[in-house]
Amino acid sequence: MKIGFIGTGVMGHGIITNLIKAGHQLTVYNRTKSKADSLVKLGARWADTPALATKNNDVVFSMVGFPADVEEVYFGDDGIFAAATAGQMIVDMTTSTPSLAIKIGGAADKHGILALDAPVSGGDVGAKNATLTVMVGGNQSAFNQLTPVFNQLGQRVQYFGSYGAGQHTKMANQIMIAGTMTGLTEMLLYAQKTNLDLPAVLATLNSGGAANWSMANYVPRILKNDYTPGFFAKHFLKDLRIALDEADKMGLDLPATRQAKELYEKLVDERGLGDDGTQALVKLWWEN
């Protein structure tokens, strides 16, 4: 399949690599061209704009940072809709707002383009190892056609309904992750304060009812003083703000998620550590 891919960051890089390995023809675009150099060496073609990454491809994926970036990638003068044609498929894998997914879907419908919102969970490890969870909303025909491709990227692929349903599912995911990130942080603080052997604590908890993905993947990094992003703290804060905004629209009070958002605001907005990984939350208390 001929695939355009916009966004070659931490997650996009792993996904694109797996698509190339699966035999697809990739055309890539990124705002910083140098971040795509290694992918070009693997066989991807470079495009100078999102529009050029869209032309003559069967499907175009996007995975960028914030909703404003998604808006520009799709609706900008050199964006996807400037070049997409009837019958093409477009898939936004960015964690973005359900309302923007609905807007993209509506614009696609007007031009006979098949659109999906398909955010993922699994971090850099999942992107690299093709073990992502893919949460999909949008055009069901596009989903049916692209399911084999999604299966090359992830271990679980699920369709949830019309435009925005994938994004709503990702918000549910991020609400759950918020609890695991605050939990693993407070667990480490407590275990350290009581002078326990932290690697032994991790191994023990991961064998029982406390086991969870965040602890298994991020605590080993923390113990190595490794705060490189599997997922940027600034992007997680963005997600929590979206989730709480959507909850407010539905009249839902999510106090634990709100507390997690406030903690990540301290990390990102006050401490300026948004380019660290989400595991850097522990830095609010623990510097070494």
C-alpha cells in the first residue's frame, strides 16, 4: 500500500519503521526534516508539505502534537485537504479533541474521502514493537480496509463508532493512565521513605494485584534516572485537559483526573519539564 505519514516523532518513528518493514511504500513529512532522516535511509520518500505527502497515496496518516497542529495539517494551505481526492483514506492518530475529529470527518464526507480518528496507546515501546492498542472512530468502510494495516502496528484494534469515538476512547484511556502515573509516583515515594529495596519492590508489585503497564515500563526508567519521553509530559497534560473539558460538557466530575492534571501543570507549566517523559512526575518530589 502507498502510505503518506505526517509526523515522525517518538511514536510516529516507530510506526513508520514497522510500516516500511511490512512492505508498504512510505512518504513522510515532519516540520523538522532532520527527524525524518533515518526513515529516509530506511526507504521512505521525503515530502516538503503535508499536501505533497498526500498526493498519489492510498492512505495518509497523521500523528502530530496538539489539536492546533492537527488543524493546520488538515486544513492549512498546504494541508491534507488541499490535495486529498475522493476515495482516499485519511487517518489521524494524534490524541486530539473529539470535536476536531468530527470536523475532519464532515469535511471528508463532503469530498468523498474516507476519514478515521485512530489514537493509540502503548508509548514508544508499543510503537517500536508493534504492540499498540488502536482505538478507532469514523468511516467503517475505511476501518475495514485498513484493519490489516492496523494489525501490523498493534496487538488490539477496536472500532467504536462514528467520528470522534476513537478520541473519546482515548480520553477514557488517559483517565485510567492518570491514576496509574500518580499511583506509581506515590508508591515510589513511600517505598523510598521506608528504605525498601526499590527494584525488589517493583518486581514484587508487578507479580501481584498492583501490576500495571505504567509501573512496569516507567519505574525501571526512573530508577535509572532516565526521563526521556516514551510519551511527552506536555502531551499528557494536553490529553488530561481535553478529557476534563469533555467531562465538563457532559456534567461529569472527575476529581482524581483533575488532581493529576494539576500535578502535571506543576511539572510542565511551572517547572518547564514538558519535554520529559510522563515518568518525570516523580521529579516534583524526588530529584535523585
